[in-house]
Amino acid sequence: MAKYIFVTGGVTSSLGKGIISASLAKLLQARGLKVTIQKFDPYINVDPGTLNPYEHGECYVTEDGAETDLDLGHYERFLNIFTSQANNVTTGRIYQTVINKEREGAYLGKTVQVIPHITDEIKRRMLLLGNGGFDIVITELGGTVGDIESLPFIEAVRQLQWELPDEDCLVVHLTLVPYLKAAKELKTKPTQHSVKLLSSEGVNPDIIVCRTERPLTPEIRRKIALFCNVKPDAVIESADAPTIYEVPLTMMREKLDQICLKKLAIQHYKEPELGKWKEFLDKLKYPKSKVNIGLIGKYIELQDAYKSILEAFVHAGALNECSVNVVNIHSEFISDENVTEKLGNLDGLLVAPGFGLRGIEGKILAVKYARENGLPFFGICLGMQMSVIEFARNVLNLKDAHSTEMNSNTTHAVIDLMDEQKKVTAKGGTMRLGAYPCELKAGSLAQQIYGTTLISERHRHRWEFNDAYLQAFEENGMIASGRNPESGLVEIVELVNHPYFIGVQYHPELKSTVENPHPLFVSFIKAAKDFVEEKNTLKKPSLQSEMI
């Protein structure tokens, strides 16, 4: 039988429930337990697939094609396992299921209500992963305790606390202990009120994790324990860390995993094996070189919009023992006049994914600069498509070349809607989603990077490279080095006469983890390092000129 840990949050959002959940899971996994994590989101959208990135950050895509919350990315990056559609559930999906059952007559004419029908469906979903052979299922509840939309989830947890044996269920509550500079002290009252609110809804936390900027004194820990009805050793300090990847180690020092194991009556566990994790952190903290990578996007005001890309840079940078300084550049503000000024000091350029017309011309100008100046280039999804449009316009001389996503009347649709997408009208969950195979061209840059000729990567798109133009592209130096073996869809393009220029239709950032950094990001950072070394070599005066 699986055991269940529920992680709730109070006082404010964005405290890091996902990181705490992933860190706890990592520690338990390192002790030899089989662990998975799931996220319950209180919004009414069926999934985040139709949400603007400014609303909810990036939309993370799983192997099975589910559009999910970005916290699932943290789960996969920390645990080095795949999640699925079952790992992310929203209020919208819960209600959709219950309403569909009601329409089918499954409730035999009963009045369908929040209790018991909605809460029963929530509980069913919460326990579902427990049938998958896991020792522990960690469930993160989105939102903040006290939110109206969170109430059914809290009630479901209350019922499970009552139904399950005491040693099979525990609740971790993440809260805030703010530091008031004027008073020069930490304040516990927000935590007390948060726990009081949670308790008033029938859920009593077993462990309280306190987000804080300053260390918790023994007196403060005792005060929180006394007023929140937990033991002093169950008050855990979660101080600000330089990187999220240090959090598992800080939680281990605070003995969060040991307290959970004790309360869940789990015995005969081993010491955590975190050798690879510590080696990664060591390289991350003490890099031997540095590169400046331009991230060209249109959602750069919100870093969570490109969360997986930024984390993939961290993984690849550590493997290269290189500090990756990401320079955010808004594509909407790139012009012919300032493109050199904005990109001239970069060592590599990544053009990010996205949708819609805004900022497109800036992305195309950035690609042109990278192509003409030998700057290492990496395009992902829309970024790959922009490289195709730029090449068509400026090398093939097809001046109005475009994607039909942005210009349905273009006479040269080098990027066009996929055939199976042309009759699709609904937006949610209808793109080409999830893992698909890709065959790599022997001898290509892509094949050298991956070290194999058959790969599998995750997709999220509707538009594709138009095969009608492929011959003209390849005759002029841009080749299709990766294609889907069944549909022939072009997955990868690269330039044969450029130091490093590659664009991919899929999203490689989604499969990069601490233990397995993605090879495309690793090779891109390596190319940027080589670019820096070459620049520095050219700047050095020759021995002869020094003698003169």
C-alpha cells in the first residue's frame, strides 16, 4: 500500500511548494523508496494549454502529451523520471468528469453536489497513482489556504486524513515567516493565522515548513510549534537558497525526510545517495568559464514563461563547468538599427518558442544576425520556424516568405499548418503533443550531438516546415537533418556552412534533468565556450607585434 503526503501552502502564493515537494521526493528517492508527485490546481481551466504564459508561466508537456503545470517540470528534473497526465489535475478536469458522469446517468438521479460527488472524484484522483507500485505519493495542492477555489481540495484531504490509517497519511504545510526590518525581528503571526485557517477547515498539519530570509531561532521554532500544535522538530526552516538545487540538501540538514519517514512508520531505509547531485552542485557553484547567452523571446518579463529553458541552461552549464549568464532580449524591440548593439556582446543566441505575430520580425532579425556573424544559434519550435523564414527571405530571396500562422495570405508559406490540424477548431489539447520519434541524418551536426540516429522528443505545435521548399533549402545550405520516420515531418534544420546553427521543431528543454542534461543544450553551451575562446584568441596580439 502506498503512503500519501499532502503539501499545502499558506499566507501567500509562490513560496515554493513545488520545490519543497520535489526536494522531499528527491530525498526519499535517494533513500531507495519509489516516489511520485502530483499537482492539483484549483483553476477551472481543464489544463494550462490555453493559458497565456503571463498568466501561469510555461505549459509543461509530458511524454504522453498532457499539457500540465510547470511544477511537473521540477518533479521530472529533480527525480529524473517521467510524469504523465495523471500527475496534474485541475478543478476544470474534476468538474468535467463529474458532469460527464451525470449526463450518462451514473449517479442514478441523485442531486449532484460538491460534497460528496466533487470531493469523491478528487479523492479518487489523489489515490490513483497509489496503484502504480509507488511507496509514497506526494500531492501538492495549488493555491493558498483560504482561497474559495481550494476548499474542495482541502475537504478531500480532510476526508482522507480520516479514512486512511494514521501512519499512511501526513500533511506538510508551507508558510511564510517574514522579517520586519523596522522591528528587526521575524514574525510568526502570519504562520499562526495560516495554520489556524487550515485547522478550521478540518486539516491539521503534521509538519510546518517555514520560508524565511533569516534563520529561525530555537525560541521562534518553539513558539510556532506551541501555537500551531506540532512538535518542535516538525518546524522546518526553509531559508532562501542561491539555487533551487540546494534545497534538497538544506531539507536533509533539517531532517524533513526523516521526520516524514518516522510519522509514516517507514523503517529499514538506507542513507541517501546524493553523490551525483552534490557533484552537479559543486560544478554549478565553481565554474571555470562564463558565456553570455541571448534569450530572444516575447514573454521575458515573466521568467517562469521560459522556466524549462533556463533550467536546461543550468544543467548544461554545470556539465561544461561554465557559468551561463542569460541575457533576456525582448524580440518586439529589436530593429535593423539596434540589432548589433543588442546582440554584439553575446556568445550564443537562443530564439525561444511562442505563438502569435507579436515580436516575430525581431526574432527574424536576430536569426539573421547570428547566421551572418557566425554566432552559435539554437532555435526551439517557433525559433526554428523563424530561422526557416529568415533563410527563405534573405538567402532564397523569397521576400514575403512567412508562416501561415502570422500571414495566411503569404505567397511563400515556408511554414504551414499541419494537414491534420486544418480541420481542428477547438484549441485545448489539440496540438501535436507529446513524444514522437525522429531519424537523424548520418554525419549531420544533430547526429554528432546525440550520438545516435534515432531519438524521441516532445512536441507542442500546429505548424510545420513546408516540404515543397525543402529542395531549394538544401541546395542552398540549410538541410533537414532530422525527420519523423512515419510522416516525414521535418524536425531539425541546420546550416552546413556555419560554426553552430541548429533549429528543432520539438522542445528539448522538457527532457533536461540534473542527472541527464539535454545534449542539445550541452553542445550549444560548448559551442558558445568555443566562440569565446576564438574571440579571445583574435584579441590577443601576436608575439611578433609584441616585439615591435
